[in-house]
Amino acid sequence: MLGKKLVTQKRGETRALCLGLGMVACSVMMYFFVEITIVPLYNRSVWTKESVCKLMNASIKEKVHCSYNEGSGDENIFHYPCLEVHVNLTLFGQVVMLYHTENTMDRNPKCSYIPPNMESDSEVQKHVETIRDNFRKNEILSCYYDPSRKEASVILERFYSPEGLFTIFVWPALMLIGGVLIIIMVKISQYFSVLSASQNRTVL
């Protein structure tokens, strides 16, 4: 009976140890993935300082063609109205182009906003018109600019903000801590098991 209990305990320790090692391995891979994908994009973002912008113009110019996958077929080309928003960066007194996020400028520098891919053109048109009207209702808004002024345009929201980067790192950190704690607990349990077994032999 005692031998069966020890075998069961050993199997449980082995499974717990594998779980801890698996969690550590997954957290390391997540860190590696974030390091090679998200961190370079964060470092590349030059819009780091917040300021106040005043709306100068928000208008829909034309429909543009945007292909999400380079070299893809016509079925993957998304048509949407081009919303142009110009604001006065009050800190420098300059009229500049406003983009929604850093990704907006990378994907299409001609338009301030890229809508989500919707089922019909009418839905896309209505959505862009709503965004335009929202800009016109709020003439004074917060914006982010490049403090070096190498990039004249500004953005409305930072996609790669320090807070967002911190949130991304939280989950692999928690997984890493949990995995290490499990490994430590298994090792402590094994240590006490060996110590108990040696004491039993000494008594016998």
C-alpha cells in the first residue's frame, strides 16, 4: 500500500514538473515572439509626445483601393472612401495630416482613417461618414507628434504605447512566475520525501 502511494506521488510530481517546465518554455517563446514582432514596431514609432490639435478640415475625398495581401487577387482588395483630416498642431502652429494610428500611415499615407472590412460598400461609406462627423463635433482633440519633428504628421491614438507594451509582457511574466513556482514546489516536495525516507531507514 505504501509503495503504491509512493508511485502515485512520484507520478504526480512528474506531471507537475512537466507542467512547470512547459509553462516556462511557453513564456520564453512568448517573450521571443514579442521581442521580434512588437518591440521593433514600438521602437519605430516616433509619435511619442502628446499635445493639443485643433481640427482644420475633415472631408471625404475619394474611394481608394487597398490590398491587404501584396500580390493577392481582386477578391482581397478592399474599397473604402478616403477620409482626410488636417489639424493645427498648436504647439508649433503647423497644419499637418492627422492619422488614426501608426498603422494607418504605414498602410495608406493618403488617408487619415482606414475602416474595418465590412460586407457592403454602403456600410463602409456610412461608417466613414460617421467618423468624419465625430471629428467635426470635436474640434479640439489630443494628438501625438514626433518631438524631433522629422515626421510632420500626427496621430490620434498610439497603437504601440508603453502601457500596451507593458500589458503584452504581463501574461508571459505571470506564466513564467507560475512555472518557476511549480518547479520549486516540486523540488521542495521531492527533498522532503527523500529526507523522510532517509530518516525512516535510520530508525529501522
